[in-house]
Amino acid sequence: MSLNFYRRVAFGLSPNETPDKDPLNWAINQLDTIPDLLWPGTIPTEKDLRKKYGEWVYGDREVLRKKFKNDKHAYRKAKDELRIKTGERYFELNEHAIRHFQTKYSKQPVFERFWLFWGNHFAISEKDFLAEFSTGPYQREIIRPNMVKTFEEMVQSVTTSWCMIHHLDNSESFGPNSKKGMEWGETINENHARELLELHTVSPNAGYTQEDVIQLAYIMTGWVHKWDRKNLETGDIWFDQEMHQKGDKIVLGVKYKNDAKRELAKVIHDLATHPICIKFVSTKLCRHFITDEPTDEMIKPVIEAWNKSNGNLIEIHKAVITQAYKYNEITHKFHPPEIWLMQLSRMFDLNIPLSFEKMNYTFKSKPNNRQRQLSWILREIGHSPYRAKQPNGWSDLEVDWVSPELLLRRFWFASVELPMLVKSGNRSHDFILACLKNNFEDHENMASLIENFRFGTSDYDLGQKYGVICNLPGVLKI
Amino acid sequence: MNCTRRNFLIGGSTTLFLSGYFPKISFASMQKKNLIIISLRGGMDGLTAVPVIGDKRLKKLRKKLILEDVLNLNSDFGLHPKLEIFHKLWQKNQAAFVHATNIPYTGRSHFDGQNLMETGAHIPYKEKTGWLGRGLLASDIIGKGLAISLPMPLLLRGVPQNNNFFPSPDFVETKLIDQIYNEFKGEHNELIKSTLDTIRQRPLSMQIATDSDDRKKLALEAAKQLKDQSGPRVAVFDLDGFDTHAAQGGVDGAHADELEEVNKIVTILHENLGQAFDNTLILTLTEFGRTIKQNGGYGTEHGYGSAILMAGGLIKKSQVYTDWPGLKKKELFEGRDLNSTIDSRAVYNSAMSICFNQDPEFLRKEVFWGDELPDLSQELFKI
């Protein structure tokens, strides 16, 4: 088995790891439990950060905008101060550190790859201040604990999470015949219902109609955040009967009797166990780990595992890994920038993320450059994880990641930025050779390409070496 | 306010449904024509950019936002003083505006609106390609799109081999590519290899390192590329910050700052395109306009109808092209927003037909699913 399996399903091997005798077993054994988050620094709760979100929007919208309505400069200044006080510029940096610390040091890196996958399947795209305050904790607290449960349970948690409801506007969806809908002349917002069908569960392959979307939106009415004057839209999610559409609903030919808040669980059960949903999500998993165009033959065992285990994600993950192992030698897969960065960080033991002591924040001034470094790199290489442009998340297809600028950014990172992230004890040529040997069959060929710089240990020399190595076809892809 | 619906219909597009499309083969059509789109994200306020003059109701509702020194366009409309270049080009029949226009989207979400302004569709997230990408593909113009941004904008997706330019913060030694180029073997490495080819063929000027926030340099480079007869035919710029919920202000407010950015880009393009400016169309694109009434923070909320700012040698004449819906309460969309009486996609479809030498009817079907979009080429552009 090629060493590239460790990069196909994980992040490669760090300098103190060695290849396992049984790589398949090594991978499969990582999926039964949820590894603890290893970050030694602060890991705030979703609820705490939502409170900060509330302070930020209230402070800006209700206080500063009114106070400085005649003075854009004073307004900007006051807004910047509020940013510092509420951590608006800080929490996303901290989340990136938590995430990259985990993928670098986790003893269950295969589990972590699935964590990234599900966070992106149930993507929160860039909207309002979700990236600043909410998407990180959502991935930690909603996605992660559900990864040892069933797919259906994960969909339930995601669909009623504050983050997703805010992201897809369900709080603005009123049943037109509900008490509040009638009083205020409001109607549904279909956004969340559409994405629940299209992106999260059955996909357009199910052939649902606009009427199905509307009917599902009716079922979802009432699942909203609790609104109050001080916290605005950042209150907890609850079911507001006065917004809920009355009457029976029909989605994909199935009738759901008028049953208030219980309707949602029923329809999610049907969607999450629908054969087209199972095929759609299985295909997506295979696409992520095996190849851009997985064949039916590749996908079939995953579907079987799904059916046999009633959608148990542990079993599904194991089936995906088994297939990834089986096809490892004959398929290729391109790595998007963030996974590439995580792999370089693990394989070459780079100095990212910053130590937790240095990430510590006092809420008195802007986060410093060191604290911003990882997030800045992610943005510059084109893959700031919580800022996907659309609710369908980041693409799994090579074609979406190969543009001239995006490739140039990788050359830039490897040759200019990376040398500054090499730990002082790791600057020797031998260190690079050892890392290559640990991770690549053709390490000798790779070494020959940087042979000219073997005596160099300056930043420039390291840049020449890493600039070449990190952009080789066998590193960009497996 | 003299501009009435009647005026519009006389000079307007009603006859166009009857007239067929007769492409003229002339020297001009042999020249490469450039289409430049500037996305104004956040919701550009058409009434700040191209204010209607002497409307009492607007004055009343926007006490703190009324502009003092508008540039004069005609008896009905003025121009924001920060949009100087448009005023200068207006004198030469090289700038025009379409007013009370928008994509057919009334939902007021940035998120959905920006998706729709790029896909040109009716339902957010349904389409995964942009109208410009589809227009290029339908016109068989491949590898001629240039995005001035890091990710390929949705607007340009749907056609392969686009270039993008958004230099990294430091110089990248492209000779590193030479060292590994031959390592890309086999079919599965073809895509990367051909993209490396695109990079290697780049002119030196595109290999600069710069602050990507420096729009001047980006616009300068775009102009250079577009000027080249074998260079790109389409360029897409991205600006944001138009979402001015507070301190929107008048001449110097937050919205003015953003308009100034547009002005800067167009100025640089105009100065540096030289003769190629004559064969160029520059159009803005936004997701929606803003409310008529100022809010408690002297800003405005998300609205509906906005305006398209247009410049370039392919503009037919200086004009504010509109079917003005009026600003009386009952004339407003949902009683609060300037209405949209022209589907802005008709303008973009017509612009593509001009720049891509393509039958608008054909494009309408290929790009916009045959939606009813009148051909405005004869009204707006030089055919």
C-alpha cells in the first residue's frame, strides 16, 4: 500500500509517526469515538459566542448607528472599538487555531477528515457575522458530537441549530395561515426548506417540485430564534406555534398530519432515510475521499453499509475508508488548499497554529499579526474555511480549485511564507529528506529536484526547496 | 420631472420585438470588443448615484441624504459628484445610465440577491454557472475571461479556461514552475499542467506582487490586458461595501466613498485602454437598490430598483434610459422602494450581444432560458 493513503484519508505522517503495518485497520480504528479537542487555549461555547454576537450587532445597530448618524468617521472609530471589545476580530482566528491544532496533533486524523467533510456538507456560508462568531462553534458542537450517531440525528441537530436557522433565514418564515402570519400579513421564506432538500438530504435527483419546497417550508415554520430587544436575533431556537402553518402538508408524496412541532422530526426521518438521499450523500463521501467522478461500483458498498446500519455514521465512515483503501492505487484526488496546508503542517511539523499562550486575547486592542497569521494564510491561499460563498460549501472538484491565481498562491505560500514557519530545529536538509521518506514512495526523485539547495538553510533556500516540493503533482494530488 | 412613461414608449423598445436581428459585418465588428462588469456588492443606491432632480417627496424622505452639488445630466437627473469620470464621458456620448432597473428579485437578502445577479436565474442557488460564463460559452469565446479576484466569480463560471488576476502579497518566482513542470505527467495532471501553461505565458506585468487591495494597480493591469487584441474580452471587477445602513451621507458619506471606487476604476480603464476604449462597454451590476426613506441611522435599508452605470465607446449616446415609475407612495414597490421597470438582465443580454457579435435572441435563449428580455441594443449601444 502506498504511503499516499495517509494523505488520502488523513494528513500524512508527522516526523514522529511511522507507517502502520495495517493501514486499513489503522484508519478504521479511528472512527468509533470522538477524539477530544486538543487545543490547550480557550474553547468558548457556541452560546457564549452567540452572546458576543448579540453584543456586537446590538451595539452597532441600535447604539452606534444612531449616535453617530452625522459623522461617518466617528462612527467608524466607535465601531472599531466595539469590534475589539466584543472580539469580533478575534474569535474566528481562535477557531482556526483550534481546528488546525486538532488536524495537526489528533491521534484520530481520519476522524478529523470526516469532521471537515461534514462541516462542509452542512456548510454555513459567509453571511452576517456567522464566520466571526458562530461557524466554528457550530462545527464543534453540532457537527462533531453527531459523527458517531446516525445521519438522521445529524440532520435533526443541524436543522434546528441556531447557526443554520440564522444562515438560511428560517426565523423569517411565517406560515401564512398562522396567527402571526395572518396578523402581520407575512408568509414563508423557502430558503431553508430548499437547502434541506437540495443540499443536505435528497438533492434535486429526488425530483421534488416547487410545491414540495413550499410544503416543507410550511412544516418548518415556527422553528425560530427567540427575539428580544436587547439580544435581537441571537436568542435560542424554539418552536413558535403562532408562526406555524396549520393543516396537513405533503412532501414528496407523503402526507404529514397537522402535528405542530412534531412534524419536522417526521419529515426529516423520511428525507434522511430516502434511498436517493443515501445515494447522494454516499456519492459525495466517495467524491471527497476517492475521486471526483466515483463509479457506482465504488459507491455501492457505502450504500449497503448505510442500509445495513440504518444510517449509522460510524459504519458509513468505515465503508468509505474501505473503498478509499481499495481504490487507492488507481484513483487520484486533488487536495483543496486548506487540506493541503494541514498536510504540510503535519508532515513537516510547521509552526502553525500559534501557541495557545500567544493566541491569548485581552479584548483591549486589535489582534496582532501573529495571531492573525493562520487566518491570513488561509484567506490568501483562497480557502478561508468558514467563508464559503454559498450554502453548498466548498467544492470537492479539482476543476474549481485550479485557476492561475490559486496555483500561484500555493507557490507563494510554499516559497515565501512557509520558511518562516519552519521550527528552528528543523531547518536542515536531512530533516526535509526524512519527512519526504516518511510520506512519499518517490522521495528519492523529489529529493533530487531540491538537491541543488542541499547545503542551504536560509529562508531563501528553504523557500526554493519547499516551493518545489509542496507543488509537485504528488503533493497537490494523490 | 418631465420624464414620463409615454416618452419612454415613444423612444423605447416596443418596436424591437418586431424587428429582426441583422448583424452588420463591418470593420468595427472585426475589432475585439471588451465587456467589463463591475459588481457592486451590498446594494448600490441608484438614487444616490443618479438622483432625480426636484422631487419633493425624495427631499422630504431623505432630508439628511440629499446631495448639494450634483453634476448636471439633464432636466430630470443629476449625477453624484464623485462620479466625475461618468460626467466627463457623458459630454462625449460615452456614458449613460439605466434607471429604475434591477434583476427580477425582490427578496432583499444580499446573499440570495448576489447569487441571482450572477446566475441571472429566478431561484437562489439553483444555477451553478453565471450568465456571463454562459454567454461566452454560447458565443464560443473560450479562455477570454479575466476575473480581478482570487476565486473565479460565479458570474464567469460555465466557460472553461478563464484567467484571473489578484496578485499575491509577495513576488512569486515563476521559475519554480519550470523546475517541476515536467513532473506533471499523465492525463490526471493535464488540468494543472495547462493552468501552469497559462501562468507561464503571462506577460511580466502580470507577475507583479502587490497589495490585492490596491485596485488601481489591478485596474491598470486589466486595461493593459484588454487592450491587447489577443487578450481577454471580458473582465470582472468586484467591489463591496455598498450596504450603507448608517451614515450613508450625501456628497461625502459612506456611499460616496464606494462610488468613488467605481469612479477610480473607470478612470483608470479609460485612461489606459486608449483606443480600445472605443470598443469597450463597462457596466455595473448590483443585487438591489435601497429604500427611499432614510433610516434612524441616516442610512438606508435594502430595497429593490437601482441603476446601472455604463461607460465606453460602444455606448450609443448619453442618456438616462428609464421607464420612470415615480416616487409617490403608491408608485413605490411595496410602498417603500424605487420600483424596477426594466429587467436589468435585458441590458446585460443586449451588452453581450454587442460585445460578442451575437444575436440577442439566441443569447436570451441560451443564457436566460428564453425569459422575456427585450433587445435594448439599438437604444443603448452602437450596433
